[in-house]
Amino acid sequence: MTAEIVPVAPAVETPFRRFVAEFCASRLAVAGLVGLSIILLVAIFAPWIAPQDPYDLRQLDVLDGRLPPLSKSMGGKTYWLGTDDQGRDMLSGIMYGLRTSLLVGVGSSFFAMLIGMAAGLTAAYVGGAIETLIMRIVDIQLSFPAILIALILLAVLGQGVDKIMIALVAVQWAYYARTVRGTALVERRKEYIEAARCLALGKSRIVFRHLLPNCLPPLIVVNTVLVAGAIALEATLSFLGLGLPITKPSLGLLIANGFAYMLSGKYWISFFPGVALLATIVCINLVGDQLRDVLNPRLQK
């Protein structure tokens, strides 16, 4: 008897599989995604995996202040990354600081994206005087440095997580508005939009079901870049003493706390939070660069 050979159908290449294959073509992007995933998991589960709550006064001992890395406390506890001037475990402080920095960066970018997306779509689809007004506001805002606008707003609003998120939203929305407006102007002249108008579809349906989905790829790329920028800007403002209060964990505050001890050799108080901040921004940028290449065929090598 001869065995019957059954032909195997080739696997169907779906858009998702193609996207994953193109993204994984870059080892740097994969490394950035793995690193970003680890950072997110550490930030989310910090209250359960951190050796200490660095902002619980009952767990602090001033006698353990400014201990170098791999030191042991009077009670036998090991401080792997050392302690700061108040006896807080630097490893735990970094874990909690990542939570706040990511919350501020991702949250502010999300709300800025919503506002900028609405403004950009309105300017591109409605046009006329409304488009001119929106884009002149965007041009005026983008003509000033982002940190200058944030400093002015925080000087008026004060310190706090909600205050710095408002300042970052006010800084970032214009970038989203310009990106969406430029993409929507190109898409608005294409045949499928003209066909939707000929079918007498409502404006809201044309904008949200036809125009907006085609504006999302560049918006995703811009969002990854601005999230990293928001985290860096929050750290800068907190370092200057205008961002988060000292009772809130933040990478910028941790770096600022150790700045006064750098010349005395206590490098670890600022060094390790700075490495964590740098690693977070680099991982986000690596993922964003590869998303730009994958989502824009003209940039693919």
C-alpha cells in the first residue's frame, strides 16, 4: 500500500503576523520591547516586590543613611543599591519612582493625544477660519520651548501629580494636533473619503470610521516619542523642585536628592535613578523607532 500524500496548505500571512515579523527584524527593537516590558512589570508590582516602602516613615532608620551599595543595616538587611540621606532603600525608591514617572508620562500623553487629535481632525475636515485659528494657536505654542511653558504653568498651579499632568498636557497637545492635521489633509483628498461624501454619510461617521483610523499609524509613533519626552520633562521639573512634592516618589526627585552628595563620593544616590531613567527613555525610543519604520512603508529598509 502506498501512503497518500496530502498537500499542506501554506500558512496565511495575516497583517498581524506581518507586523510582528517586521518588528522583530530589528534586534534593538526587540531588546527595547523586552526591557520596556520588564520596567512596566517592575513599576506595576512595586508594592509587592520592593524590599521596602521608601515613603513609609515606620520603615526608615536615619542611622542607615548614605550606606553604599551591598551594605547591611543594623538589622541585617542588605541594601543592594545603597541608601539615600534619609535611609531609604535606593532599589525600592527606583521601583516606586518608576510608577510615578510612567503614570505621569503615559497619562499626560494620553490626554494630550485626545485633545490634539480632536483639534487636528477638526482643523483638517472643517477647514476655513476654524482651521486657521487652530493652527495659529498651535504655531504660537510650538514657537516657545516646552520647558518654559511648563515652568510658567507650574509656577501658577503649584506642585502635585495633577498639576504637572496638566502642564504636560498643555505642552504636548500641539504636537498631536499638527501631526493629525497633516495626515488628515492627505487622507481627506483620497477616493474613499470622496465616495463616503457621495453616499451622503454623516460627518461624524466619515471622520471617526474612515478618516481617523488612517491617521492612527503616525499618531502611534508620535505618541511613543512624546511619552519618553514627557517622562524626561517630568524628571527635569522635579529635579528643579517645581514638579512633584518631596512626599511623592519620582526618578527626578531621587536624582535631585543625591545631587548635593556627588562631590563627597556618594554617587549611588543619583547614579542608579539616573540609569533607570535613561534605560526607560532608551527602551521607549527603540520601540518607537521600529514602529515608525514598520508603519511607514517608505522608511522600510
